[in-house]
Amino acid sequence: ELRAEIRAWSGPAALADGTPVQLLANVQDGAAARKASGSQAEGVGLFRTELCFLTAQTEPSVNEQARIYGEVFGAFPGKKVVVRTLDAGSDKPVPFANHEDEENPALGVRGIRLGWTNKGLIDRQLDAIAQAAEDNGVKDAWVMAPMVATVDEAFEFAAKCRERDLTPGIMVEVPAVAIMPHAFLKEVDFFSIGTNDLTQYTMAADRMSSNLATLTDPWQPAVLRLIQNTAAAGQEMGKPVGVCGEAAADPLLACILIGLGITSLSMATNAIPAVGVQLSKVTLEQCTEVADKVVASRNARDAKELAAELLG
Ligand code: PEP
Ligand code: MG
């Protein structure tokens, strides 16, 4: 019966009390964006640009990059599209990014840190995103940097974006940001929490290791509390805080995230209907009440069980 309900769900997402919830798609190229635009997705919450270049031996020109990014803008005219600058390194090496051999690539030169060893790389990518936005009539292009760990990085990235009329944000995936979110949020216009890496770095557990699945679980109360701290800062400062990690695709966890004050959820396109159906069964008041209890759980299993009991 639930399956039939999920198949029939047409969006847009709203809670049982009518509160709208923005559900967005994670995409990696124009084809994925076009598929998402035929779904209930209201836009793109995470465009993983590094996935366009996993086999590129040389850096594509600004024009070529602009053409690629433009395909994603073009799939969602007038809608929100959040472009992430290259998150190359660790599990996603990009040949032209000149990665050095590292003992611990997940803790190495990846994401925004690539700018240290590849001068001009981020500037050229931002030029290309700005050009793609202009070519597609996008007035408010949201751009975010991955793996930001210091306020100075957020400040410098935001300045580069504003020079090009792009709306700057950062991903929250290093615990340093979630611990002191206000200082970072002063510099940028929005946050997007990457729960995959935030969990990996909070629990000190490799997200690629199936042996560590009990640790790399976003229901871990320590992770939920960092999300709570981050979302609360967003509410206080009136800036949007989305989630774009796998956690957003878990229907019960989606309710908890909304209860914590998260303003949008971005996920694999095919995960959207199940999340939409679950959200339609709960009110904001319920989500808030249950989220407060769930974050106080002593372990991930208790957190999940409590949420299922109170919301399922
Ligand atoms: C994340 O870390 O949760 C995230 C969304 O980014 P990626 O999975 O691409 O590292
Ligand atoms: Mg990440």
C-alpha cells in the first residue's frame, strides 16, 4: 500500500499541516538534470561538478566548462540550482587536478584546498559558472565550496563569488564548521550540510568502509547534534541551511532534519517520492518535538527506533 502511495505521489512536498518543504535533486551532469526535471524535484540542491571530469586529462577551457554547467541550468529554468565547485580528491580524483600521493587522501588536499596547489583553478571554474548562468538567464546562481574548514576560506570564497555576481555558500562537512556555525554563516548566504562527510569526520570512520557502517550512520547522536547546532544558527541568522547528503533520502530522518530547522533536502532523484510521502504524514510541531527527543538518544539504534515509534 505504501508502495502504491509512493508511486502515485506527485509533489510538491508539504507536511500534513501544509508547511512546504523544498525537495531537490543531486545531479552530476546535464543528462541527470534533465531526468530530474521530469520528476517532482523542485530544483538541484547539489551539482557535483567533479563527476563531469573524472576522466579529463587536461582542464577543460572556461567555455567548455560553461557549456557543461549550462546544461544543468538549462534543465531547470527559473528554478534553484546549487553548483558545487570541484570536490576532487580522496574518493573522486580528477586527473587534471594534479593530486599528489597522500597517506590519508580523505584528510588531504581535496575540495577547496585544491586551490592551494592549483593556482587559478577555482577562479576559472567560477568564471565558467558565471558565464553559464548568464548564457541561461539565471539571475541568482547559488555556488558552494566543498570541504571548507576555516572562516578565512569561507571569506575568500564568498568574495570571489560576489565579484562574479554569484550567491556564495559553503558545504558543512567538516565538524569545525558545525561547531561554530555563526562565524561561517556571517561570511556566506547559505549552508548545505553534507552528511556523508560530516559523519565520516565526526565519527573518524571511513565512509568507503563497509566494516564501519555502524559508525558511518547519520543517525549517530553526535552527528544529529552537529546538524541541530548548524540549523539553529541558520534560523537565528535567517539564512537557509539545507542537507544534501544521503541522510536526506531516509524518509524518517528527513522528518527529523525538518524538525531541527533544515530548510531544504537534496537527494538522488528516485528517493524523492518516498521522502515526500513520509513528510506528508507529519506536522511541523510533531517533527520539532520528536527531533528534540531523538537528538538526546544514547546511540544510533535508539535514535532510529524512537523516531520510528513516534513518527512511523
Ligand atoms: C556529503 O559529503 O555528504 C556530500 C553530499 O558530498 P559528497 O558525497 O559528494 O562527498
Ligand atoms: Mg562530501
